[in-house]
Amino acid sequence: MLRWIIFVALYLAMCLYTLQALRSGTRFPWVYYLYLAVSLLVLGNFIWQFTVGDDPGRVLSRPKSYAFGFLLAVLTFNLITIFFLFSEDLFRLVVAAYDKLSGKSHTFSLPGRRRFLSLMALGIASLPFGALLYGMYRGKYNYKVLRYQLEFKDLPEAFHNYTITQISDIHSGSFDNRAKIEYGVELINRQKSNAIFFTGDMVNNKASEMEPWTALFSRLEAPDGKYSILGNHDYGDYIPWDTEEEKAENLERLKTMQREMGFDLLLNEHRYLEREGARIALIGVENWGRGGFKKAGDLQAATQGIDPSDFKILLSHDPSHWEDKVIPDALHYHLTLSGHTHGMQFGIEIPGWVKWSPVKWRYKYWAGIYEELGQFINVNRGFGFLGYPGRVGIWPEITVITLRKTGLT
């Protein structure tokens, strides 16, 4: 309760401070009342959803996600506005103190706020506010097909120009627009790749979240099959269960559902993709993540029986596994496919110029292709979304990778 009181007090204080910019920047009273009404409505909805609503527990349901998204938009607007106002208030304090000490004024009197600065603050704050709203209603389904060509000296010649489609982090429990998801699935099939790889987090917490979507994702097709692994959210670790047996049954149900949809689920094991008498090893490990994330991945078990000279593709959900365990492993993993980071669903990407997201402060390898010691990883930005129900700048991704043998055309 104390945390809620502190939070509400800070939120209201920020709103009142932001109101000063509105009063300085506009002379229409209805703007003040509209801002206060929206701010209070967003706050009330957030408190309701997380304390009294249909599911006040830890499960981040769709209403709770939107409540969080709207709150995030308002907080961002307030914080940016306050930054400008606070900077000016410091300047006003300095001016008032100087006038008092120098004798220019007999009283300590703050000069008035400058209208143009308030307008500038409001204008700048409106940009991320609008972007966050756009991300909630359009950006999260703004699917992008990203294509890469990777060359390897030891790729079997039969696999020259072999194509892979990777998707990751479906998070079906967050979906809210069937037509958009149908388009995304169609877009995956439209790539006509030789194989489809899914790299974990099919659900947010429960297998039941995927049930409305199994028929749709069963439509995914590739000549050499579709393969999957588990991500950290698939284990149901982030919600309470009545019994451990119930939790275990949920995981088994999810595994069964993946197989019923036609995925070959790899649980610390491997398969061989064969082509014209040649083959490459496809290795799939369970989730292994740095810090407090589940560490069920076992490279040694997954690669038992593999010839060290085999060309190897590894499916591993969390890119920290590649950094901490895969790169230094005795075996050479030519290509690792991961996801997990979502690119934080927020950032700035301008191809060839800038790629930035706050998630880079947590993960060294967070989106796209990286190479270390002759080994490649692709970190997929994710198909779905979680938490904030949108995407800004970091769009949902379908990756298409073409394998090429060095020297061939």
C-alpha cells in the first residue's frame, strides 16, 4: 500500500508540474482540463487493473498491458516536459538570487516563465507520446522481412543458396488482432524458405494462450520442415501455480501443441538436414540465460554424436548463451539463431547509420547479425510483443538468411 501511495503522489506531482507548461504555453483553459482528465483516467485505470481488475495477479493480461502502455506514454510526456521546465526554473532561481544580491531588486522575485520554452517543451514531449500511442495501435504489427547472406568456407556445396526463415518470441498471449497475425503468418510462408526455425517464447505464461492460434500457425510450411525450441516464458516460471504438477502439465501441453502444429521441438538434441548426399547439423537447446533466467540448455547433451567437422546451426533462445557458453565451446558453431531481447520493442534504427535501443546496456548482442571468432549469431527482434503492448522503431521481424559457400556464385 505504501508503494502505491508514493507512486500516486509522485505521478500527481509530475502532472501538476507539467500543467505549468500548459498554462504558460496556451491560454485555452479546456486544454488544462483535458490534460488533467486524461492523466487521472490513465492513473485510475492503471491502479484498477493492477489491484482490483479481472486479473490483479502477476499475469500481464491484455487490459493490464494497455493500462501500462498508456501510463508509460503519459509519464514520458511528463518527464520530458519537466526536464525543460526544471532547467528553466533553475535559471530563474539564479537570476532572482543575482538580482537580490546585486541590489537590482529589493525582494526575491522569480521572473516569469518564457512562453516559447514551454511550447518547445510540449512540442518535443508530444513526439515520443505520439510514437508510443502509434506503437500500440500500428507499430506492433509493422512486420519487416530482414534478409541476410552469410558466407562460409566449409558449407557443404549442396547447401549453397539454402534459405532459412527465422521467427522468434511469438508471445501469443499478447495478440489482439487476428487479421494482422494472419498477415504475418502469410508473410512468413511467402518467403518460401527451405526451412523455418522458431527460437522460443511461444506464449507469455500458459499453453492455453496458444490454443486460439494453433490452426493458424499450423499453416506455416517449408520443404525441409519447421523446427522449434523453448524460451524462458514457455516454462511458466513467472506466474504462481497451485501445484508443481499443474505447472509441469502446462509445459507438457505446450510441447504437445508445438508438435501438433508440425514443429519438430528440439530439447537439447539435434537433427540433420540432408541435401544431395550432404548434411548439416541442426542443434536445439532449451533455454539458457545469464543471471536469473532458467539454465536448462545443455550443449553437451545436444551435440552428443555430432562430428566436430559437421557444419552446425544452433537454435538457442537467449543471446547471452552464445556469448557465455557457445563462443568458447570446443565445437565450432557456424551459425546461432536467438531472440529473447525484442530489441526492447523501442529504439531507433536507420540502416547503415544508427541502431540503438536501451536494451544494448543489458545485452551486447541484441538485434541483427554479429560475428565472433568466425561464428555468427542472428538475434531476431521478435514476432510478437510483451509488457508494453506495442513497438516503436524496433519493428516485428521475420528473418530470411541465405547460406552461401565461399567462392560459388
